[in-house]
Amino acid sequence: MNLTSDSVDGYEEALVKNIVIVFFGLIINSINAMLVVIFVSNPIFSRDSRYILYINLVMNDMIMIFVSVALYVMSYTLRIVNFQFCCTLLMLGATTFMLSPLNLAGMAIERFIAICKPLHHHQICTPQRTYIFISFLWCVGAIPSLADIIILFSTQTASSFKSPAICYPPIVFPTKPHQDRATYSQVIYMSLVWLILIYTYCRVLFTAKKATSNGAANKARNTILLHGVQLLLCMLSYISPVLNYVISHLPAYRTTLIFLIYLLTNIIPRLLSPLIYGARDQKFAKKIRERFTCKVFILKIVPS
């Protein structure tokens, strides 16, 4: 494909963008890695479906951040890569991108069962069923990527998969509306997902409020609203194609605005999500303090 001159950044601008992206990627994955260590080192979390779903969200965000940052840096440093390697990265990034809101919806459903059906929660939300549910989410998240791969295999020749290709995330050099019809279908699909999830969250919120006492209802409401905030942050990335189309008509500072949209809709939400949930949960916060804070021992010497 031909890249126009307005898609190329200056040296200083490209350097700053890559440093910022790599910095945020390292910070987010370091925090997420700390949460994974806490989960693995404490068996109490692996027996609770709530924490199993949460750690799946954390690991999903780690993979997405790694792939996203790698593609962004490659778009400036390593323009030509193997076609199969590029497809693998794009498929992995697209799958983890789709999985975040689905996992948040699953976490909200688990809280709904815990609040509205507490006597049946341990029977319904067992660790085995949770892992099966997570596998189902990964399969659903991979459907769009698998469909693209099938179409690619049916329309391209075998020699095309061995040829080099320009590999970059679409947010770096977005195409024009008439050049990418798939973007329209993506926006429509994500809009439907957004409406369905909003309806589900409202039903969960009102049902939990009716099914519990005032104190428990307030706690349940805050928990569901927290999941809603996380979902909203993740869903912001779905409107980036629309914003990119609007910015394409503003030549001045076009690349800078596209970078800011990419940062705010794809990177920052993955930083806030583990901080909000991990710091708010008492068990996780306690284990973090026990493992990663400095302990001071006072030794008192009594003379003989």
C-alpha cells in the first residue's frame, strides 16, 4: 500500500511517541505482572471464580498491551516483516481487544449471581465452570479474527503468505472511509455490543438493589457501577475509527491527534482497570502490602 507524506512523523515527534508508548506499556505490564504473582502465590484466589475472571482480564490486558506496543514500535523501526508473523500479531491483538468487554460482562454476571442468588453461587460459579466460561469467551473473541483469516486464505494465493509485508496497527495510519468498509461493520457491531451490555448492566443493577438490604444494595450498586466504568473505558477504543475519520479532515496536527486518541482509548484504560479493581479489593490490597512493602523489624536488646 502507498503511505502518503502526511502519515510520516518527524524524528523528534516519532521518538517522543515511541518513548511514551513503551513507558506506559512497561508500567501497565509491571503492575499487571505484580497482580499475576499475587494470584499464583495465593491458592485462595484460584478457588474463587471472581478472582479467576479478574486475573484473566489482567492477563488479557498484558497480551494486548505487549502486542499493541510491539506493533506501534515496529511501524516506525521495522516496516517490512514476514506476512505470517504480522497476521499472528494482528490476530492476537484483535482477539484480546475483543475479549476485554466480554470479560467485564462475565465479571458483572458473577457478581449478580453472588448478590441475588448467594445460596447457589458456590454451585453455579465453580472454578471448573469459570475456566470453561473463560474458554468460551476466548472463542467468541477470536471469531472476527478467524473470519478475517478464512477470507484471507480464500482470496490470496499461497505465495502471498511467504512474502514480506508492512505491519502496523491501523491506529497509526488509518485509512479513509471509502478505503476500509470493514471499519463500518466494526463500528456497527461494537455499537450493538455496547447497547446489549448497557441493558445487561442496568438489569443487574436494579435486580441487585431489590434483592438485598440497603447496605448490601449500596455495595452491590458500587460494584456494578465500577464494572460499568471499566467497560466504558474499554469501549472508548471502539469509537476511535469514527474519531480518526473526523481528524482526517483536519490536516494540522493530524498525527498528534491520532496518537492521543490511541493513547487515551487503548493504553490508558488498561492502566486504570487493574488499579481500580486491585486497589479496591481488600484481599488483593492486603496481599500486595504483605508481599511488596518493606517490613521493619525492631530488635530490642536487654542488658544482662
